[in-house]
Amino acid sequence: MLRGSLLKEIALEAGFDCIGVTGPEPFEDVLEVIKKRGPGVFCPAKDRYSARERCDPRAVFPGVRAIISLGVGYYVDDTLDTIKKSGYVGTISRAASGRDYHRVLREKMEKFIFLLKREHAGSLDYRAFVDTGPLVERAVAQRAGLGTIGKNCSLITPEFGSWVFLGEILVNFPLERQRAERAGDCGECCLCMEACPAGALTSAYQINSERCISYLTQKKGFIPRALRSLVGSRLYGCDTCQEVCPRNEGVKISGRTEFSSRPDGRMRDIEDILTMDTETYNRVWGHTSAGWRGKKIIQRNAVVVLGNYADPGTLPLLEIAAADTSPVVRGHAVWALGRIPGTKALKLLEKIRRRERDPRVLEEFKELKI
């Protein structure tokens, strides 16, 4: 059996910051949560998997004998004002500001597996996942000892706090269970629950993902009207519950340049977003973890941000959005225009309504009652 110290050496050489090993036993605690909460417990995108697939490693890989949990810290030394902007801007989360962590971790996993094969005498069969697999990464990481799940439902590690990307590798041979140092618990602190813009943290360790701002900026279609104003200036993702967490104070800063937002910064100019073509989108956004979502979703979010400015100065930009080919972008533009006081916004809305034919956009006019 490979020594735990050797596994740690391999993980560090492959570019990971922390590693833990756990067994293939089902995650009964996760199953209980799924039974109580139903769909969308952790991430609605995972609802395509059955409860058994999400909780039982053997349902994912029948030959599994051990699970290696791996983490990379991504808190880098940058700020929202890295680049001075003019006009109207929105922000993106730390997780989406650098290179797509799915690609980064997969590359590191490939190196880890290469090094593991070199040390393992027998045949190696495995399954590797970064965020998109059926198992709940946080539950795997917690049982492997990388950290503890906080009241904001994020895994919190001793060194990097909750600013950590996770992945796991299921292997077909037993391994010494390598438990990392555990972080403390949240105690009586409820700052994340109090600070959540949309009240998505309904109780300690419970999240209503349908209200989570991070999820809302990623979901397809129309954002529920009641939640649009809560999006604030967020173009993609939300860091609020992590930013207020005391357990994230003084965390280790990652030296990994792939997660740095420079030279773009974490602010984005709204005009640039609304006028960009597909080539520009792929160049500016395609390398990030937001790239998979597509140009129109980012443009929809930009329109929501403009609506939250509620500023007559945004009228020229909203007129551009109201002429977009996407009904989703146009519909949110109608909502945003309805939040701007003055006759100019009303006249523009009347002009748009005369030419609009899509029933979903027309429904937005009905809600304005004008």
C-alpha cells in the first residue's frame, strides 16, 4: 500500500495544495439531505444524476477501493479596482476571474495520475472529476479531512479557508487514509446567513440554490423578477458569504498565476459586454469558468446590473440591449428600463413595445403596468 506521505509528495509535485484519502463507503449523510430537500440540494446541474449516484461511489465506479480528494487554493492578491474603469461596470467572482479551474485542475490531475502510475506496482483504473461529476465534492473532501463544511455550505480548509477548488479521483486499489488537518467549526457565527443578498442560506448548513445569486447568474432563461434587484452589480458568481466569513481572515494567498484576474481585473465594463461579438467573448471570457455559460447569459446579467443602477445615463446601453436578437436579453432590458424614472425611459419603452412580438418579452411589459 502506498504511504500517505508519498501521496502528499505526489500531490504537491502535481500542483495541488492539499490532499486527503477516504474509502468508498456511501455518503449516508448526503442521502439523508437529498431525501429531505429533494432536487437542487447542492447544485441543480447535478439533478441529472440519481440520488444513489450522488451518494454511492460504487454506483459511479463499481471497482472503486479508495477516493483521493484534492484541493487547490485560489485566493490571489488582487482587488476590484485593479484596473480603473469609466462608465457602468459589474463584477465577477474570484472563482471566475482567472483561468477556468476545471481545466487547471484536470491538467494537474493528469500529472498526478502519471506520477501515481509510476509509484503503483499494479494496474491502475480510475475515474477523475472536477465539479461536474455526480459525487458531492464537499462531502468527499470533508470525509477525507481536507476541511469542514461551514454554515455557508462551502468547504473551509485550515490554510485557504473556503477559497479552494476541489476534485476527486476514484481508484481501484486501497490506500492509506490520509487525513489532512481539520479546520474548526463555525460556532455561533451566522454572518454568512445574515449577509446573503437573497436569503439563500435558509438555515445553518442549508441552502436554497434557486435563490443563490451565484446560481441565478448562471441559470438559463429569465431571472425571477423578485430576485433581479438582489443581483446588484454581479455579472457572474457571488462571493458575499465567503467575504464576510471570519474563517477566511488571514488565509494563505495563492501564488498560482492562473487564478489571477490581471490584467483584466474583476470589474467589467457593461458597454464592452453588450457590444461584444462572439470572437471577443471567446477571447475575453472563454478561458474562464464563466465561458461555458455563453455570451447571451453574460449579456443578460449585464442588463440586470444596468437595471440596478436605475440611472437615466444607462438609456443608450439599454436601447442596444432592447434590440438584441435574444428575447431573454430584450426582456430584461424592458425590466431595467422600467426602473428608470423620467419620460425618456417611458418613450423608449413605448417604442420598443410597438415592435416587440415575443410573448415572453411582452409579459415583462405587462408587469410594468404602463
